Amino acid sequence: MDINNLIDNIKAKLLKNNLIENVIVEDKTYLHKKHKSHDKSKFHIKLTIFSNNLKKVSKIEASKEIHKILKDEIKVYIHSIQILFQ
């Protein structure tokens, strides 16, 4: 899967869920390309999530919810995920 398809999939899955109003997905893979453990088939993703519902729970619980929604993508395509809640 290329990064554009992955970003589209992530946005669709997160926005389909009524917990989230908006999400910005950024590819940060370029920051890690020189690392010895870099795998060309996996990406480093930064999510900025806008959600009034997730603001009502702890950041740990909100992060767990995001990980649950994206579990398949994390297993196969994502090496690292950074989540910011706004």
C-alpha cells in the first residue's frame, strides 16, 4: 500500500466512527529513513485528532480507542504512530 492510500484509509476509518469530528494525517516517514531499522513497507504517521468526545476521557483511553480502530493498519503498515488530541 502506498502512503496516499494508507492516509485515505485511516481518515475513512476514523471519520466513520462518530467519536471524531476531524483528523489530519501526516506522513513523517522521511524523518526515519536513515534509521537502521527502517522498513520501506511501513510508515511513521502523525495524527491530529479533533474530538469533543475523546476530550472527555484520559489521553490513554483516547489513544487506546484510536489504536483499536486502526489495529489492522498498525499491524501491517504503520511502524510508528503519534497521536495529538485537539
